[in-house]
Amino acid sequence: MQALEAARLSPLATRSYPARRAIPEQDSPVRTPFQRDRDRIVHAKAFRRLKHKTQVFISPEGDHYRTRLTHTLETTGIARTVARALALNEDLTEAIGLGHDLGHPPFGHIGEEVLDQCLQERFGRRFRHNHHSLRIVKLLERDGAGLNLTEEVRDGILRHTWSEPEPVTPEGRIVRLVDRIAYINHDIDDAIRAGVLHAVDLPRAEIELLGDTGSRRIDTLVRDVIERFEATGEIAQGAEVGEAMMNLRTFMFDNVYLAASAKREHPRIERMIRILFDQFVTEPPPPMTPGASEDERIVDWLAGMTDRYAIRVFSELAVPQGF
């Protein structure tokens, strides 16, 4: 495997060996360390729960809307395309992509915002899904043993959000950029499917530059990343295409993410999460890892819930159950 990497990977690519893990392990004869990380993430319970976590639209009436899991898979697929085109490490890119959103709480970004507010008010600390993703892979999976992922994968998971310093590997920087490419375009598709947007509503100049379908826009953005890397060695969008993408992102915030139609269920979600949070303050759940503090126990349970499990627990608390 080392010989194959030496023959085909760019000098800028992250090498798979030696594996830098918190607990040293013997290497597999058939899988690179990053392939093993990928497999551990895919087999993790937190990964399976992503299929029942909201991406943007809360409990949509339809089978074709994105969930946190399908967003993860779309992001990872696009990121692998970029990594392969640039002769970077696909295995590392894939592992980071599959693990980057494991820590998202139920109900999308509104769930994250409310949990963050509750923690600030009660414990004076913040909630950030990327930090919780890292906690999951380090401590919570495998009944508290963690997945013992490599240092490069853990760094990419933590730093995939733009509020964090840049990832140390080019593969991590690919996932960080592609995450934005993926969600902007698939959220446009879902917003049109939901009737929140119509194709004619999209900003004309940006659509003419990037493409009039999601696949064309993604292709334009991916080719732009590749061309920029070949010219500068940076993982970034070019000035013109990058500006168009950011304008499209601003449009989505103004017309979808923060629009009244998308926020209709937010008061109910906020009330539900606050009630669950207060219940866990009153009756702390059992720790998922030894030595967990009160706030960590609450976060581990609340952030780990799927949408439907949160609704079920809330119903048991709020709705009379009879004798």
C-alpha cells in the first residue's frame, strides 16, 4: 500500500503511514489506516442515527428530502472526486467526510442553536456540533472506548467548520470547502421540491455562471477548485466562482434558512428541547463515559437523539400516558 501511494499520490498528499493514533495499533495487511477509520465511522451507532436527523426541513412530507445522512454521503462523494482529481489521499478525505457531522443534535441547525443557548444559560459553556463529533469518536462510541481514529481524521472532523482554524491536511480542507458546496446545492433542490423556492427565484447572474441545475453547479464548483489548486496549490474557489457561490449562500439564508416558512416549526422545537434539557437537569441521565460531568451527560444524551426519539421522549414527558 505504501508503494502504491508513493507511485500515484501527489507530493502534497497526506501519507497513510505511519498511523498516528492515541493508542498504537498493528497495521492491517489489506487496509490503510484511513480506510480502517472510514470503516469504523460507517459502523458507528452515531453514523446510523444520522438517517433520522434533520438537514433543513423538519419532518418533511416526502421520501426524497435530504437528511443529515444523505448530506454526509453527498459531501463525501464530491470530496472524493476532488481528492482523486488532485492525486490527494482519497481514503483520508472519505473518512473525514463520513465523520464530519456525527455530532449534530436533532432538528438541524435550530436544534444546535437551542442546545447552545441552554448550555450557556445553565452551565456557561457552548455547544458546537464539530466539537461533539470529536467527542463521539474519541470517547462515546464503543461504550466509552472511542474509535481510536488517526490524528489526521480527528483534525479534519474538528476543523470542518469555518469557525475553526484551517485543517492541517489538504484533504481536510477539501471536506471543509465541499461541505458548503454540497449543502448549498442540495438545499436549493429541497427548497424547490418543498415549494419554498421556484427555479425562477434563483439569482440570475449566479445561476448563469454556475449552472441551471444542481449537478451543473457542482461540476462548475469542483472544476474551479481543481483549477485553482493546479494554479496556486491552494484548496479554494477562484475569485469569480467563489463570489457567486457565496452570493448563492446569502440568498439561501435570506430566502430559505431564515425565511418564515422554514422557521414555522422552530418555536415548537425550541420548547421541546428546552423541556428535555430541563428534565435532564432535574434527573441527570446515566453517563455514557466514566467521569462525565453533569453538562456532558446532558449533551451526550440530547445531541445523540434522533428527531423521532426526541419527539417520543418529549411525548412521554408531556402527554398523559394513562394507567
